[in-house]
Amino acid sequence: MKTGNPNPIYPPELLVEICPHYYELHDQLMLEIKKHFRKASKKPLRILEIGCGSGYTTTCLLISFPDASIVSIDRDEKAIRQAKIATEQLGEHVQVSFVHDDALLYLQNSDRPKFDVITSALTFHNFTKDYRKKIHAILRKNLRTGGVFANADKYYLGNRATHLAKLNWQISQIMDVFASKADFDGNHDWVMHYLNDELPQFRMPWSTTKKELSGNGATKITRKFSEKMETILLATF
Ligand SMILES: C[S@@+](CC[C@H](N)C(=O)[O-])C[C@H]1O[C@@H](n2cnc3c(N)ncnc32)[C@H](O)[C@@H]1O
């Protein structure tokens, strides 16, 4: 049965076809996290990644922050297996602990040292708005003072016409990619996924996010990069 939800662990090679700025989005996310700690002491960072998927974001974190201690969490065992394979290619010295758990449950049981960074890419838009609200509410408890929540994802920035133009571009990009592969199921699933993301229970408005984060202790919230449907949000706690 077609679900309208594409397998969330498609490889980065496909994701960059669907979203041509996928690598740049990651480069910018890493850069913004680095910039955030530019003036801080050089102590190795404790980083939590939410939703490792195929492991591309985890790989970027490992390369960009070689001294950091990184925890990456995913509720899908298959994603964890794939991310482990992807990151093992970096060598035995890499420092990452994969945790198979639900993100909210993990954050609620935060009987552990706080993180400097909680980061994620293209995962939060899959959460329902109620679930996302609960995650936003618990970030503070898991971040040390001065820590940052850095999320690269599909934010609805508030202008309907601009948003629809971006969505049109995205749907047509998907159709071109899958037509060239003659993959009609892939085409269907990805188009449905993007349309489902527009439903009120999934859409991720920037204004709501900002309100929820500042209501839960974020002292500064900034938009750092925006290309087509994707934007980087940085919230300092
Ligand atoms: C689109 S993938 C992430 C892709 C990855 N950042 C990348 O670009 O390589 C989203 C991942 O989030 C995971 N996920 C979704 N909801 C989750 C939840 N509530 N708790 C933990 N992981 C979740 C999915 O299993 C999936 O592997």
C-alpha cells in the first residue's frame, strides 16, 4: 500500500536530486553551529542529533566536530543500522553513540549531562504539531546555558504566495527526478509526502516555532539560511 510517506532513510545521493541544496544546507548548518561556539572555550562539545536517518547529518557532525561527543537518536532501527554503516566509513576513531529511542521519550528522561547542541535536519517536519510543541518545551532542560538548538528543516515562513511558489518548484523537481528514473511509485510517494506536510497538523510555521521556543527559554532565535522550502533555525538557550 502506498502511504504517502517515503522511506525516511533514502540515501543522500537521492535526497540531493530532490533537494539540490541538500549538501549546502548541511554545510551551512555545521558552519552556524561552529560560529555559535566561536567565542566559547575550546572544550569538546556534547551534541545530540535527533533523527539520524541514513547518517548523512551524523557524518557531517563527525567531520565538522571531530572532538565532540555525539549522540544520535532515531526511533527506526533500520535507520540506526544504516547510519552506523555510513559513519563507520570514517574510521574507528569516530565518537558517536547511536540510541534507538523516540526523541521525546529520550529528552523526557534526561538524567544525564546537558548538551551544548541539539541539532536535526529534515526530521521535525515529520512530527505532528503537538509532538513538536512537546519537544520544543523540553529542549531547555536538555541544553546547558548558552547551548543551541540548530534545526535545518522545512519552515513555513508565513507568506502564502511565496510558499506555494516554492512548493510548486519542489513538486516539479520531484516529478522530473522520478520521471527520469521511470519510478512512478517513488514519484507518488514523494509528491504525497510534500502535500501531507502542508496539512495543518504537520505544517511548521516559523512564527509558531519562534513563539514556542521563546516561551520555553530561548533567548535568541535567528534564521540563518533559506533556500527553496528549507531554512536553518538557530535558538540560543
Ligand atoms: C528524513 S530522516 C533524517 C535525515 C537525516 N537528517 C539526513 O539528512 O541524512 C528523519 C529520521 O527521523 C526519524 N524520526 C522520526 N520521528 C522520530 C521520533 N519521534 N523520534 C526519533 N526519531 C524519529 C526517522 O526514523 C528518520 O530516520
